[in-house]
Amino acid sequence: MNFSEMEQRQKRKNQILFAKTDVCLFPLWQQLERVNRRTVAAWALACVEEPVEQLSRRYPTDPRPREALEMARLWAMGKVKMPSARPAILAVHAMAKQLQDPGDAALCHGVGQGCSTVHTPRHAMGLPIYELTALVRHTPPELLPLRLEDKIRAYHQTLARCLDLGDAALPCWAPFMQK
């Protein structure tokens, strides 16, 4: 897999190291653009579980990542409305600004973007962009290509599972998600 765009951004000391148009992410972006809103939301909510777990292990007394995911799920199912879910999602973005570790901050933004996919599928690619950036920040260079490839493969596998599950990916969907 080609990560030359990321390497160039890293040399320029950019904060965000990936873009949806990068060679390594473009096929995923194309796939997400072709599926329905529920599938994109189910994919994002499934993918965001791992960064939520990572943040929960690193910051066990901070409930914001887990609360954002829970509120996003409830919102997608129609059990809460956007005004209830939005503060929890914004709180995980605020957490990012309070952290010293740039990788952990990127994970927080990835969680926020993944949870915001319930609002609009356009947020979906924010999750891999930030999560892969965090992976670069937290991984020794000699292990990086393999770990990036594994993570990108996992995104595709999760999307395939969500496509297989269809609307059964969540127990129920809010009416606005069915449009």
C-alpha cells in the first residue's frame, strides 16, 4: 500500500496526516459514497468502538468517549434527538484539546467524527483520517506500514459486515435515518 502522501505530510509536520483522497483511503471513501446512510452510520459506530476502548484504557476516569458513542447509538436508533447527542459528541472533541498527546487527541477527534456520522455521512471519513493519524503517532516506524495496512483492511472488513447485516446492524433505526 502506498503511504507517500502521509509521509509528505509528516515531513511538513502537519497535524493531520491523511486525507480521504489519499491512495490508501480513496477506495474506502468511494465505497462509503455508494452505500446508504444507515450502512455508513453502522460502519462508523462499529469502527469507533476500538478508539473508544483505547481512550477508556488511557483515561479511565474520563467518560466522554464512551458517552459520545452511546449517545450516537441512541440518536441513530431514535431514542434521543440531536440536541441530546450533540453535547456528548462535542465533549469528546473538547477532550482532544485538553490532551498533551497528539495521538490521543487525534483519537478523540476520530471518535467525534465517527459519532457525527449519524448527523451526516460526510463525517464518516473523519474517523479513519484521525484514527490513522493517531496510529502513526503511537507506532514505531518499523511497524507502521503493516499496522496501517491492517487498520485499513479492518475498515473494509467492517464495511462488508455492515453491508451483510443491512438494517439489522442496529436493533432499530430512527425515522430520519431511513430517508
